Amino acid sequence: MGSYGQAASFPAEAEAAFRALLAAPEFPCLGAKAALSAGSVFVRTYEDLGTERDSLALARDLRVFIESEVGQRSDYLSFAAIFHQPREQSEEQFEEALWRQLRKINRIDAARGADWDPAVAADPRDPHFCYSFAGHAFYVIGMHANSSRLARRFTWPTLVFNLHEQFERLRSEEKWQHMQETIRAREIDFEGSVNPMLSDFGQQSEARQYSGRAVEDNWEAPFVAAQEKDEGAA
């Protein structure tokens, strides 16, 4: 067995499987494929989703990723955190674990003095919400074995962090709409429908999209940014 009780083969097996998933011809996300082709997909593995020990490791690795040379020069960039456990979760259980993990690394981030990215909102009820770490906004994609969306289905629970500024750059270059239309057409080919949670940034909070579950109309993300708590106290 490896560290934290991992099977010794888990890190290599998980990374190979994730890269193979992105490379599959039918996989619909063109941004992920572009990042893979550019060599700018970072993959790190951990033992348990949402634990204190692995949260510290994830926060450290995510900061290294942000500060890396590749991170500063790549047009398409993704950081995938793959967890060995828990493997069998319902969509609701995974959603709860995803937000628990995001809360934990947010507290670590705030304790280090990091501000929320000023380009996006910290309140997940706000249509301009986007998760932030180390002052950089991220669109987070959750993946797990029991996702109802085929494109979100992966053997191990996984959080993929995509820099928000990538999408803003595509919008400013008037490339985003065509890319988005192509991705949605590919998704229809892949699983017969477009994810009903998808919406354009600023129309509805993207927090509703993170877990991959089709959430209820009155759903609210179980998240309050530590930075907002500090401002409230002040």
C-alpha cells in the first residue's frame, strides 16, 4: 500500500485513466482536449476527499500550480485533484463532499491572507459567483463514478479547477460562443442532451454546475467564503 493507505499503483493508474478520458474522441469538452494537447493538464492524487490532511496537500499543490510557469503562459489550463476515496457515493453525497472540500481549502487560503478574486463574486447566490483560490477565480468541475452526466463520470472522485480568466479571454477574443456551441453539440452526440445546469456566466450562479447534479430550483450552495465572513466581522 502507498501513503495514506493508497494502493501503490493508484497515482499512476488514476492519472493515466484521466488523461485517457480527456483524449477519447467522443469526450465533448474541447477546452480539456486543448489543455491536454498543450501539456497543461496538471494531475495530483490524494487519499480522501474533504479531509484536513488532504486539504492541506491540495491547497499547497493548487498554489504551486497557479504560480507555475506553465500556468502563466498557457491558453488552456486545468488542475485535476483525484481522490482515492470514497469511491461509491450518490450524487447528493458527492455534492456535499465537493463543497466540504472547497470550504476547507478556502479557509486555508483565507488564513494565509489571500483575497477573493475581485473580478468575481464570493457569494454563491450571485450570478457572478466563481470559486477563488490564491486570488484567482476557478470554474470547478466535479466528477465521480455515479454521475448522471456521462461526461462527468470517472472512477474516482475528482475536482477539476479551470482558470476563469481563460473563458474571459476567449470571450474578449470572440471565440467563446463558437467553442461553446461546438461543445454543446458534441455533448448532445455523446449523451443525447445538454447539461440542464449549464448557463452563461452572469446569468445564473455557476455554483449550480459544480457537482454535475441537476439541482432543484431553490437549491443553494453550502458555502460562505471565509473572506466574506472576515469582511462581515470588520
